[in-house]
Amino acid sequence: MDLLVTLMMLILFIILLVFVFSVGLMTPVVGKRNILFVIFIGFMVGVIGGTFFISPIYDDIPEIVRGFYEATSNAPETVYVDLSHDVDIKEFIDDVRGVEGVKDIKIEYIFLKTDNFTSERGELIKNGIPVIDSNVTYCKVDPRGTILCGIKGGDPQATIDRISDWLILTGGIYTKYSVVRVSIDTNANKINNLREYLSSKGIAISSIKGPVEEKIENLKASMPPKSAVVVSCGLIGILTGLAGIFIDSIMAFLAAIRRKLGR
């Protein structure tokens, strides 16, 4: 949500409060017995405004704060992306190294989703993959059809192809899809450069780790639920309606205070 939309939603919410205030001003005409009606109108209008105008802004607070931190901090951040098998990994790595602010990029692991296999076959796979490819440092398997391998170098695409061919030849196990997890080290104030490059390639960020992201997570944990924000808007509507009802008394009270302070 951009700044213009945010300002428009705030203005619309204020307009609703002005309406509630105007209803409160009418109490000398409609009678004090209708104070409960004004309170009800204030609460309902506040809740409606909170739901449609304030809640979207509230949802965007973490992203607004993240943008501020990223613009003002050079703290190190690690960006994780998952690349499908049809991405040229070597070309991707070379391109990312040229993005301003990127310090390092490395392959975290490769993940294969396969046909299900037995536990016994899983042990054979776990022990056999590091033998058929020396670039594999460890291997974790799940008989429900998942294989995760850490690699120390080489071409991850070639490793995936080698493993897939070996699985078919030795057990008739087909690979449904594969993912290469890559980590990219950069600075918080340069992360938008990386976002723009990834977006141009149609690649989504899986996760981000670092001081800025920790602050955002702490902020999210401390934020009250959205329902509490909506109810608070309803209470603001009630207070606005009451202010309209008792505006004369409020103004007289403030005038009295000013006279006392002026002495």
C-alpha cells in the first residue's frame, strides 16, 4: 500500500468520525434520551471504519517499518530463495554476484520430491547418494518421498540429474520435482537491489534472516490482534459521539482552565 492510499484511508476514517461527531451535536434537538443511540452509532461507525480503513493500514505496519529499517541500516541480511530445476544455477549465481550490495552467495542444499519408497530403500538411498556424487556432504531421506542433500560445490543441476537417474535405475523411483535452496548475503540498505533482480527473473524470496528481520518479527509478536484494533476504533467512535454531545460542557471546562492559567 503506497502513501497516497494510506492517507486516503485515514481521511475517510476521519470523515466517518466527523459524521459521528455531527450526530452527537444533534442531541439538543433529538433529546438527551437518545444518548444511547449516539453511542451505538459511534461504535458501529467506528467498527466499520476500523474494518475497512484502519485494518489494511495496520496490516501494512510491519512492511512500513521494514522499509524504514532497510533504508537506514547497513546490517547484514541473508536472503534465501528456492530455485526450480529449470533455472540455470551457474548463470544465476554469476548474475547475483553482480548485483550491488551482494557479498556472497552459496548453495545451501538440494531438495527432491520423489515417489514413495520403503524404509529399507531409504537407507540405501541415504548411504548411496554420497557415493555416486562426491559433492554431496550429507543426505536426509523420508520414505514419503523427500530427499534433502547438502552439497559443497560442483554443478547442483548435474547432481540432481545424477541422483534422479540413479534412483530410476536402482529402484524405479521417479523424481517429481526438485528445488535448489540458495542463500545470498547482502546489506539491509541494499536488499531492494536484490529484490528488483529476483522480481525481474520471476523468483520469489523464501525467507530473510538478520537483525532487521528479527526486529520485524518482534514487532509482529508485540502487535495486538486485528480484532482489538477494530474494537478500539469502535471505542474512538463512541468517544467522538460523546464529544459531540457534551461539546458545550467541554468548551466551558477548557475556557475555565484557560482563565485560571491566565491569572
